[in-house]
Amino acid sequence: KNDYTNDAQHYYAETNAYTNDEGELIIKTEATDTEFIGWDEKKGEKVHSTKHFKSAMVQGWNKFCFTGGVVEAEVIMPGHHDIGGLWPALWLLGNLARHTYVGSSAHVWPWSKPSCEGPNRDA
């Protein structure tokens, strides 16, 4: 699905996220072409596309309800601090929006929710 924001060149594959023998989450990024059939919303038809980088995304949408407090993560980013070319990131998107669903976060940032209900309340 086109995200319409940055001509995204990446493809997410679940095989690029795994835990190693120490129990650490590894998200592997590769400079490799991935061909797939996508949907062109402007043309209203399926199209063959190629993305030039493959990585992974971990989604907790509708699996976790956070009503306040602190979220803490220790992350080792790839590359070197003084060499450009990479744009790795760790970011959180609230349960009121969905990644790759354009406009789903419009007018809800910063997000908050005082209570949990629905499928995510016991996650």
C-alpha cells in the first residue's frame, strides 16, 4: 500500500524480524529488490511494483492499550553516528491510528486514551 508521504522504497517482510539466542529482537534491513503485486488507489487496479529495501515492522495495533506512564526501549541503531545515508528509527504510534493507513492519525496526535475497551483491553 502506498503511504503517499515519502515514495517509500522499503518492503516489510515478517522473516526480517526474529529473536536471537540471547532473546534480543533483531530487525534486519537489506538492500535487495522485492517484487510484489500492490494496489494503485488512483488507477483502482492491481499493479506490479518493486521496492528496493526490505526490513520488518513490529505491530502491536489493537493488542496493547497504553493509558499513561513511560515506555522505555534500548535500541542499537545500525551504522555510525558521523556517516550519513541511513535513516533508522524507533517510533510509537498510538492505538488510534494505523501505520500505512494514510490519514488515520490526522488530528489525533499526541494521542491519549483514558481507558481500554474492546479487543485490546486484556492484551
